[in-house]
Amino acid sequence: MNFEKDIEHSLKVLRIGGIILYPTDTIWGIGCDATNKDAVEKVYLLKNRPDNKSLIILLADERDLLSYVSAPDMEIFVYLNTVQKPTTVIYDGAIGLADNVINEDGSIGIRIVKDAFCKHLIKRLGKPLVSTSANIAGKPAPQVFKEIDPLILHGVDYCVKYRQDELSPHQTSSVVRWNKNGTVTVIRP
């Protein structure tokens, strides 16, 4: 795992409000500091995505959820331990994030990553990271680096080198909504 230079370059860009292209625990993503409204706006513009279509954020640890969700149900961690696939959970009561990353209803999609690169990057940034698929809105999400549109490649402030040569296709995460009564609604299996 030789990604230290990528972490350093990514942190420099993220700390000044830039956007990066990076490998996640699922597919390649476009990311920025999820607490920086201007950086989030750059992601929307690059993707040509309507800003009423929300983004998700990545966290490094379960305990970080307490800083970005007002009253998380701790039973979610029991559920997450039963799933095999990376899973994004939509929580009510988003707090501490840029307004334009939060859904109109006050909810936020969050995935707690297991990927070493993402964990290191998020921990060292000390903030959640926006993660949205590395594609122009309406186009298919790339499953490997070589499928990423040149407009995306040239539109970011830094492109991570780590894992660019992987050829195994990756899939998007499952998406579920955690309901107030402790039940789960599957949005994307």
C-alpha cells in the first residue's frame, strides 16, 4: 500500500477547497471536503449535476457519525455488521456539513469506509469526504479507472495515481434508508 504521496497531494488540494478523483471502497469517485460549500459546488458543476440531487459522504469510523447526524440510532451498526457489500445509509438529521451536500429533507447519505486509502485520507483530513461517481450526470458510472471521461480527468484538481491500473470492475454501494422505527428500506440493493 504505497499511497502516501497521493494522500499528501490530495490533502493539499482538499484543504484549499479543491476536488480530487480517487478510488473508493466501491468505484472511482469525485471528492471534496464535505464541509466546504464552494468545493461541493465545484463537484456539482464538474458532473453537470442538478444541485437538488444530493451527494453522499464518506466517514472513516463509526464514531464519526455522531458529528454529522443529530441523533443516530446505534442499532445501525448491528445492521452494518450483517451486510457483505459496502452500504450507504441515508440518515435523518444531518449536521455539521455544507448546506449543499444535505438533502432538502435534511437527510444525508453516509458510508463508513473499510478501504485503507479512504480511511487514511479522511482521518488525516479530519473531515468527511464527498463521494460521487466519477461520471458526468446521466452517463454510466465507470467501473475501472480507464473508463473515466476525459472531462472528469481534466476537471479535477488532483487525480490519485493509486489503483489506476486495476482492471477488475467495481460496483456501486448498496443504498438503504434507516427509518425512525429502526427498520431499513432498501433503495439500491
